[in-house]
Amino acid sequence: MNNNFAIFLALIVFVALFATMVLISKKTKIGFTLRVFIALILGLIYGACIQLIFGIADTSVDTPNNSVAITQWINIIGSGFTKALTFLVIPLVFVSILNAIKNLGKPGQGLKKAGMIIGILLLTTLIAGIIAMITVWIFGINTNDLVGYDPQPQAPSTLPEIILNLIPNNLFAAFSGSNVLPVVLITFVIGMAYLDIKKHKPAIGQKFESFLDTAYEVVIRIVDYVIGFTPYGVLAIIAGRAASAGWESVAQLGMVVVVCYVAMAIVFLFHLLLMWVSGVNPKTHIKKAGAALMFAFSSRSSSATLSLTIMSQRKLGVNEGNANLAGSFGTTIGQNACAGVYPVTLAILAGMSVGWDVWSLQFLVPLAIYSVISSIGTAGVGGGATQVSLMVLSLMGLPVELVGLLISVDFLIDMGRTAINVNDSILAGYIAGKLERDINKDILHDKKTIEQVELEAKANISTDDTIENISIDNKFFEVENK
């Protein structure tokens, strides 16, 4: 068979698969997660067939076979999807940090309470990242067969270099380059200036806030567009990998899922330990938080679980203020799995693939810091972990291709991630209440229901008002007698 004709036929088959995915998306009610899974299976089958018929796609040989030519065309879509993810990094960093600063600057949220809860969320995210590091080290996995990077001899930047690189010498160059660090500093300075202007010139601050809201919505909508292209990107990426690599790559993909779940299980046990130290039996915690955790696991959305997250805290005796704050902040700040376990795992694996010494403090310390910083403004919906991973890998100066590859199995990991994130919100609300000595033990130990406590509180308020009115009336009567 003529080489060009064989390549043409193979590409026609791929176009047919692509069109099938379009029809599935447009004409059926199949959910996004299932569509990504279908794309993964179709890509694996197609790539395996290409390898069986034409041989492995090896670009290192002097005379490349048909598989190489076919994968080059397929990679237009796969690499284009990866480039689109890279494109999102700078605008996403800019609007996410500004939006977080804007929200944290809102008055009336109880600065002390908010600061305590945010601190707990960020601290547990840091610990979750460290747990991920240890888990990857214990399993000793890598993704060399999966991503196929060319090893780069250079080491990650030292901490002094990182600090110096924060300061840009050209504003426009900072936003047009691939180094995210200057953008972080610029965005932070703009955010602080905005808060200062809002305090002294509210009208101008309000105008800038409207711009921020618009910019955030626009960028998030673009992110939605790119994420919506995921099934097609996964089809191309997995097809190319299956044609150019052995089944070792598929096994590595599965091992990443396993490692993430092991790390998340350890984080969950860590949460239970903190609750136990704080006076809550693990069985009690699971009983009262179970509904929220199960819904989070199935819905894959911290935001959609918010009402159950708040109710779980109330059942643990947390007051309404702390429960609302912890639940709300937990959907966008310090998500232990989306911002701790997942991006740290990906960064270590990507670092291995480019030949860096990922077990040096020079690599691990900045990684831990970046994961915590990037956790501020995490979206509490599907795709939030992808956004944070893009930010962390870019801050570390690592290629983001691994993020695109793992989107194919992201839905499997995301179920566990969401449950861990929600559990951390519940944990933060309870510990904050414990530190303030404001946990209702009657509710915690099921001696009273939330409704009973609320009714008693209203009755006490009414009694206090009556006593105060009687006191006022008596004073008035005394004055009249005089």
C-alpha cells in the first residue's frame, strides 16, 4: 500500500472518531465525565491499532515509518490543546489573585475569624502537599514513558534567584513571557493598590472592582471553552501516546491515579486525627459529615456541596458564623487535594521527566510555597485542580503537558479530591470554633438538635428584651414619682 494513501486512510479514521465525539457531545445527553472516558478508550484503541499495523511511532530512527507521520498530524490537536492550557496560565494567575484579594478585602466578614479559618485552610494544604511528596517518594513512580520529555540538565532556580525573578524590569515583557513569578508580584501590588484606593476613594475603587468582576468572568469563560475541548484533546493525546509508546505509559497513568488516592487517604486520616485531638471521635465525624462527603464525591463540586458542608459543621456544634465562613472560603481557598496533593504530585513527576533533582530542598521548598499560594482562588468546581496545576507547574518552570495528559483520568481523581476539599472545610470550621471555645457540646453529642438550640437562643433574646423593657419602665416610673 502506498505510504501516503495509508496515512490518508488512517487520518480519515481519526477524523471519523473526532466527528463521533462531536456527535456524542451535541446530540446526546451523555455527561462531560463519560465523554472524556469514551475519548480515552477510543484514543487507546486507535493508537494501539496504529502501532500494530504500522509499528511504533519512533522519531529517533533515521527513516520514520507511517506511524510517525500519522501521529504528527494527530498531534496538531493534542499539542494545540496543551498550548491552549499554557495560554491560560498568565490571565488565570492575574484574575485569580486579584479576585482573591478583592474578596478578602470585603468588610463585615469578621477579620479575625476569617484570618483564623484561612490560616487553617492554608496550613492543612501545606501539610497535604508534604504528604503527597512523601507518597510519591515511597511509590517511586515516574511518567517518563507517558510524557517523553527530553531530560534537561539544568536544576530548578535557587531561592535567591526565585526572589530576584519576582521583580520584573519590563511590565509588558512580564506578561508576554513564560515566567509567571513577575506576574504574581505585579498582580499582588495591583491588588494592594486597589484596596487602598477603595478605602480612600470608594467610587473609583468600585469602578475597578466592576472591571475585576468582568475580567474574571471573561477569563473563566475562556477556561470553560478550553476545558470543554477536553474530550477531543484527550482523544488526540492518548492516541498519539498509544501509537508512540508501549503499554507502560498506560500503566503509569493508572499508577498516578493510585498514588493520588493513597495520598488523599492519608490526608483524610490526618483530618480525622486533628478532629480526634480536638475532641471529636472519628466515628462521630464520619457520621455527621458523611452526607456532605458522599455528595461531594458524586457531584465533584465543592460549591454545589456548600449547603451540606455548612450543615455538617452545624451538626458538629460549630456556630453559624464560622460554619458559613469555613464553607465559603473552603470552596476557593486552600483546597487540600486540588491545591495540595494533585499539583504537588504532578510537579514532582514533571520534574523527574526533565531530569531535575526533585528530592532536593531547592525543588521541594518552592514547590510547597507555590502550592499554598496557588491554592488562593481555587475554583470549587470541576477543573479547579487543572487551573492550580497549571499555575504551580508554570511557577516552577516545568512543562504543563502532563496536566493535559492526566485530564483523561481526571474525573477518577476529582471525585476523591472534592471529598477531601469539603472535609477540610468542615475541619477548618470546627477547629476555629474550638480555638474560640465556641463549640456547642449539646449539639455535638446529640443531646439537643440545632433547632432546639436556636429556639432556646431566641427565647433568651426575648427574655432579655423583656427584662430590659421592665427595667426601663421602672426607671421611668421612678422618675415620674420624683
